[in-house]
Amino acid sequence: ERNRDIKVFIKDKLHHRDEAKVSVFDSSVQGGDAVWEGLRVYPEGVVCLDKHLTRLHESAKTLAFVDIPSKKAIKEAIQKTLDANGMNDEVHIRLTLTRGEKITSGMDPRVNQNGSCLIVLAEWKPLVYDNSSGIKVISTSQRRNAPQFLDSKIHHANLLNNILAKIQANVAGKDAGLMLDERGFVAELNGSNIFMVKEGVIYTPYAHACLPGITRGTVIELCKENNIPIEEADLTLSQLYNADGVFATGTMGELTPIIEIDGRAILDKNELQQKIRSLFKNNIKGYCEKLT
Ligand code: PMP
């Protein structure tokens, strides 16, 4: 397996994967207290790199991390990791920034006195769902966090409610779990955003209770540039069941058609959805940014 001997960057050094470890005193082990980004690497560069680094910085600032590495330092760490592994294509990077090591166990951020800890884990990975003609999803009883509980704009590593939704999908034998917000409107899938097509218009939920995904932003931008009507809206399950097309977006899966929701077949024959998929495929390399 190609990933067997990869090297992983932790704090300031590269380690063979077997030696790539964080302390049991790290905030991520004790409280899921970390922020993260998933990055896609092509020979042309990293897709929407600056937007990912900005989101990482904003999440870390919201959580009051200290000693947050600069964008320049993070880019250098990524470059070092890719160089050490001889990687430049078909690579997925899991970038994690933990609050850092604690001096004793506990939740209080003041027991973290060593500054934040950057982890760059680069692996060869194909796009998820790349070979599938579409995915099947179910709506779950797990509600997506709304701002009054834990702001979904923070891209934190406390993924337990998404994991519970994914478990419900697994038990049902489906590919992903759909999460509603606390009002019962559609929020997103457990690891990607959602769009629907209806009568020539593209809709996606407001980013109130979903991650404002970077791929979601790219799709909105591409629609606007190509005069395709796009609207943010409160969407119900019934609207999704009866859409002309539904698709998921995310860095790791790019655009994936959803062909079934709660046992209802969803159409994937409409021209608009095909058009957006090809616009995305033809333009994604234009969103790549060099590290240096
Ligand atoms: N929603 C959730 C819950 C996610 O974890 C992700 C992936 N980070 C996304 C949506 C997609 O976001 P992006 O397009 O920025 O990868």
C-alpha cells in the first residue's frame, strides 16, 4: 500500500507514520479540542488553499488558541511533508491544529502551556465516491449544531454528532447521513454540503446550521459566473424528495449526485445538474494555488 511508509509532520518535525504520535496530554485526546481542514492536492497546487487556511485561522481564533502558526509557516509545513513523501497528485491532506499539550489533565485551556500543535497528514487517496454513479442517503435523528449550541462555522474536530449521523447511515446500509437543523430544515450531510435543482434553479440551505463549505462556495460562484440561478433557502425533506436533482459537495468528494433519499429515488437526468458537474470538473484546476 502506497501510504505504508508516509511521513507525517507534527509541530516542527517529520515522523514515519509508525512514530507519528501526539501526547496523551494533547487537547485533542482529552477534549476533541482541535480544528482541522481537509485539502485536495493536484499537480497544479492545493484547491482553494488560502480559503482553507483562513477558515483554519478563524476557527482557531474563535476557540482562543494561542501561538497559531502563520499561513506562511503552515504552507512550509505542507510543502515539506509533500516533498518528504514525493507527492504532488491525487493527495488528500488532513491538516489539524490542536490547542496543544496540557501540563495536567483537564478541560481548562489554561492547562495548555505549550502553544498549539500543527499536524500535516498527507495520504494518497482517490476522490471519495469517484467511481460511483451516485450515493444513497437517509435522514437521521441527529440534528446539526445550530449557532446557539456550537457555531457550525467553527471547523472543529469535535465530530461526534456527525459520527452519530454516519453510524445511523451505516446501520441502514446507506452511504451518508442527512442532518436537519433544530427547526427541521435540511442542514447538510454528515461530511458534505447539499444542493438541489428544481425547475431551473439551484438551491442550497443557508449556512446557519451547516459548515460554510469551500466547495459549496465554489459551486455558488460558478453558478453566478455562468448565469445559473442559485438561491440559499430553508429546504424541507419533501422538497428534496421531489427535486429534479440533488447533489453533495465537499473537498474530498467534489460533486457527487445523490440518487436516493429515505428510499425515494432522486432523478439525475436533468441538464442543469450535468452542466454544473462539468463546469466544476473543467474549472477545478483553476482554483489550485501553489504553496510557494
Ligand atoms: N460539511 C461537513 C460537516 C464537513 O465536514 C465538510 C468537509 N470538511 C464539508 C461540509 C465540506 O466542506 P468543504 O467543501 O470545505 O470541504
